[in-house]
Amino acid sequence: MPANLPPGLPIIPDGERPFSPLPDRSAAHRAPFEMSPEDFEEAVSDALQLIPAKAASAMDNVAIFIEDDYTPQPGEDPDTVLLGLYEGVPLTERDSWWDAGSLPDRITIFRQPILNICASRQEVIDEVAITVVHEIAHHFGIDDDRLHELGWG
């Protein structure tokens, strides 16, 4: 593991996690919150600003994208819903040959699933922040179990 990435690095913006008392995520009876793609992109950009400077500077060869929805892959449950997805090689698993022709890691934030579980602009902002931090943590090699322990699940 690189010296600048301590084990279990807690990514906690300014020492606190955004609080988000989200409503029941299975509330299919409710219409999705409406937010323009531009406003959603701004929420993602704002969430990236929550990443501490030291952690942001340690990020390497990663690109962040916004897509409307996740399409389950062949062999995956067709009802799979994701808010975000990290695809790549975590920093903790890279060796000296890793960067020889490697494509950037990819973090995708899925707009519609987030809007589907939120009832207000503030809930969208909070959920986007949680999702962005969660996916960036995967870039640092932090798994879902540890993220749940830290409250970023």
C-alpha cells in the first residue's frame, strides 16, 4: 500500500459526514424528484469539493462521469439499481507496471436512481455527496463493508 494512503483511510469531509435522513428508499409510490441535468452535475461538482485536499491530491488516473441510469450487465439481476459505480484498479492494488497503458479508473454517478429516492433538492445534494465519497473510497481500496462501518454505505 502506498505510504500516503493509510489503511482504512476515512474520507470524512471537514471531519463530518453529510447527514441525510432519507425517506424509505422503496417508496415507489412517490414521483421522482425533478432536477435538471445541469443542476445534478452541479451537485456532483459540489460533492467533489467535499473531498479533503490531501485525499483529492492522492487520487490518480480517475475520471468521473454522470449517466442517467445503470444498465444491468448480462448475468446480473435485471432489477439491479445502483446510485454509483467504481470501475478500475484501486490504488492499493496497483503495482509498478500498472500505469503502462492503463485506462483511467471510472466513477459513474447515476442520476435517475438518486432522484427516484429523494423528495427534495437537499436530499439529492446529500445523497450525491454520500455516493461520490463512497465511490472515491473504492478508488482508495476501501470496500463496502468498511464503508458501512464508517457510515458511508
